[in-house]
Amino acid sequence: MTKTPTIKLGPIGRPKLSRDGRTMVVSIPISLRRQGGRKRVVTPANAPAWAPPPARIDNTLVKALVRAHRWRAMLESNSFASVRDLAKAEKINESYLGRVLRLTLLSPTLTEAILNGGHPEDLDLARLSKSIPIDWNEQDAMFRK
């Protein structure tokens, strides 16, 4: 997984007055990050917080969780005999369905954090699609903020 490029702007400094005395230049240290197809403004780590960060609900993760639980319910109700049959009916790749189905094994704490936007910033579907521990305590320790 490649790390998202960060664009850094502006040095930390005091406002400066132009030579003609009519224009003031203010430098604000921020960085822009792409996340979920959108750009986000991130303040430096050592800067005091001026407002509590809003909950960032990752729609991709929420959608995957909902699909996983829906597909699990369909399999448990015997609507489909196998994952292969379900994948054909949903017109998706069988391995993708299997990876998403593993999200039903997430701890309730982690699931709630994802739904409320309180999950760690670096947690995304690609990371969850990889091998995750079955034990809920290990999961919580692995993905703790």
C-alpha cells in the first residue's frame, strides 16, 4: 500500500507587511491530504487545536460493513448454497466477497468506531481486507488510535 502524498504549505511565522504598507501577508502552516477522493486540510501536529475534529465517517468502510453483514445474513438464511453462488448472483468477484465477509468478524468496539467515525485515520478497507486477528482484544490493540 502506498502512502498518500502530503502537500505542505507555508512556513510558520509572523504576519508581514508589504513594502508599500497596504498588504499584509499571513502564512498558515497546513498540509493537504487526499482521503476518500477528497482533500483535507491538516494542521501541524504541534499546533494547538482550535476546534475539536469532526467525526470522519468513511463511507467506503461503512458500505463494506453493511454489505458484509447483508451477505452473511443471506448465506445464513440458506438463500444461497455457497459463496460462489452468492458472488454470481451479486455479479462480483468471489475473492472480493470473501474479503468483505471477513468484516463481520470485527470486534463490536471497532465496528461501532467505524460507524461513528471514531476509527483511526489510517484505517481503510485495504488494511482491513488483509489478515486481521480473530480475537477482539487483539483487533482493538492493533487498530487503537
